[in-house]
Amino acid sequence: AMQRDYGKVSPGMSIREALSILHSTRTKGVVVEENGVLEGYLSIEDVKYGMDLYGVLVRDMMSRDPITISKDENINIALNLLTKSMSGKLIVVENVDNKVMVLGTLGFSEVAEAYNREIRLIKSRMRAE
């Protein structure tokens, strides 16, 4: 259900460059990672209108404690976490050698798709009986 193709930027990137990437993703935020390791999350709300962005880096504005979910967690937990997420996205992670590695993102639409798939599967099994 997760999106493996997601918007990402690095902490050392300029905010101007990151905003360009953010705009191209047509989402409200992007994952901040370095070599696949989660560093944070940059939301469009983190950047205030009229701010002087000269010399500002992603690490200066990113959220350092984004809401994450393990790749092994169930979809009900994901839905509960999503209702608490300001961004409408969860970052799907896996711990590897004490590093939090990003695998993808998960939003309401992906959860809805997963539920629909399961319902169709259950219905088809019921018809087969």
C-alpha cells in the first residue's frame, strides 16, 4: 500500500531547491533523508510566506520528529496514526543497524486502496463458496 516513489530532499539542500522539488511533487511535504536514513520532514507549512530564504537550508526548517510507522505494522494502526498526522502522510521505515531507513510513504489514499483490495478479496471468496 505504501508509495515507494515519494518526494525527498537532503538536509544540506537549500530551501529554495527543496521548495522546487516540493512543488513538483504536488504534495504538502517531502521526506528529508541522507543516504536513505530518515532525517526529518519538510512541510510547506514550515516555510512562512515572505520569509527571507537566502542561505537557509532544509535542516534549518525541517521537522526532526516526523510520524513514522514500521513496515510490519497493520493498516488499522496506520489509519489511527494518519488521523493524528498534520501532513496526511506517514513515513514507512525499517530499522537497520540502528539506523531508521526510509522505505516509502503512506497516506489516506493508499490506506483506502488497501482496504478496498481486501474487501474485493473477501467478496470474491464469499462468491466462490
